[in-house]
Amino acid sequence: MEPTALPLAARDYLDPLAAEMAAFEAIARKADLSVPVPAQVSRYWQLRDLVAHLGGIHRWAVENIRTGKRARQVPKPDDDADLADWYRAGADLLLDELARTDPDAPCWNFSTVPRAAGFWFRRQFHETLIHGRDADLTLGELRPVPQLLAADGVDEVLRVMLAVGHRWDGKPVTTLTGPVTVELSDTGHRWVLTPSGNRVPAVSGPRAAAVDESVAVVRGPAQQVLLLLWQRLPFADGTHLVSGDTDLVQRLLKSQITP
């Protein structure tokens, strides 16, 4: 049986996005916001900074969608703002904007995929999902991610983020010595990264054919692979997911492949 096509239809992200927002808001209301986040998330942030960042990114996305052009600044809360309330207000702004937006409408995005508003449905869902798990890691209780949504997150990293990751820190993505396969054991999705001669590898998938000559394979459940790609799962804790040239995979993950 063929694995589910990815990405999902743009509006299929709305209900999962609302659920992730509600869970994040609940953390913002109940948790000690002065707790430092794990080093793999940020060496400088407390939980309050994570809440402020995500609330600002929601508002930034609204401006991108509303105008179709790149918004230059990410809004920040006032010093005396109630951060949970401020986050909720930004979440509602985004949900309302997405609800009335045609996913096919022309709209700027930062990747090489078609410049349509549908990009932001998916991107804001995964932004919220990842930062929600950042909050979980801060508090020591990681919530599960539904398999298909985690697989979609892996697809976004490999087919959307990887193409432009070098722009964030100005450094090239690690040059591959041969094909690298990323395969999900629970959903059946597979991607193959191959040397391209360009600044980033070529990527086929999420239903790529298996290749026999892979120099490295990353294989495991969708959630674990997603967290590994986002470097939320420390590489030392994820080596069981990697076979072949583990040093190459580690160098690739240390490249700026996600924001």
C-alpha cells in the first residue's frame, strides 16, 4: 500500500493547528515561564521567550498572508503584557486570517516552493508543533505527535527547509558523498537525498524508490526522525536511527537545515 501523499491539503492543517495552539496556550498559562529551555532549543531563552517568539511569528505570518508580501519585523509583546493572553490573541488572529484565505492566493514565502498562501497553513502548523514540543522538553513530558503529521513535518524539513537552510547562517549544507535515505518505519514514507553539484542536495520523495547504494540511512518512527532532523533529539540519543556513515549524517544535521 502506497503511503499517504504529502503535503496535506492546506485546510487539513487548520484543526491540528488549533489543537496545537490550545495546548501551547495551556502551557503558557500554567508553567513557570522563567524556566530555561533545553540547550538544543536555545542557549539563551527561558520559556517566556519561547512564548513571545511563537506569538510574534503568528502575527508575522498574518501580515505575510494579508499583504502577500514579506513582513519585515516580527512583533514583540510589551514588557508588561500577560504572555498567555498575548499568545492567544496572536493565535486567534492567525486562525481567523487562514480561515478566510484562499490557499492558492499569491503570497510570498521564504522557500523555493510555489509562492501561494497555502505555504503558511502548513508552516504555521509545524512551527507551532515544534515549539510546543520545545515547551514539553522544557517541562520534561513530551506529548506524542500523530504519525501522519510527524511524517509531514519530515517532508517539510527535507523538501522545503533544506533547500534554503544555508541562507540562515551563510554556510553551505554538508556535501554528500553518496545517496542518503530517510525512511519512516511507521508510515512507509521515504526520501532520498543525492549529491547535486549545487549548494544543497537533490531530494526525491516522500514516496521515493529504495536505492541500494545509500551511504547512510536514517530509519525510524516519524516522530523520532522529525525530532532528530530538528535537532531536538540529540544526535547521541538518536544514533540507533542511523546506519552507514553516521558522521556524514551528523554533519548534515549540524548544517542549518531548519530555522
